[in-house]
Amino acid sequence: MESPNLLVDALDRAAKGMDFADALHLGVAAHCETMLTLDRDFIRTARDESPEVAEP
């Protein structure tokens, strides 16, 4: 595994209800100010996460 911390964070987010793939994408985008998506469920589950997840 290239980044074990990324995996641990994604598993933690998934355990709290976020889709695992979304959790991985959010972790990879950690250096971004905002992550844009059309997935409203992802936006809802990432509400208190960083970076912000929003619609374009």
C-alpha cells in the first residue's frame, strides 16, 4: 500500500457511513480547497469533512 494513512482514513469514513470509493477520493483530494461532484449523497455524507465537497 502506497499510503497506509489514506486507507485508514477511508476505512474510518466508510465505517461512519460514507461510500468507500468516495472516502478514498476525498482522501486523495486532501490537498484541494474544494472537491466538486454531482453525487449529492457524497456531498451529504462529506458535509463535515475536509476538503469541502460541493456541486460545480
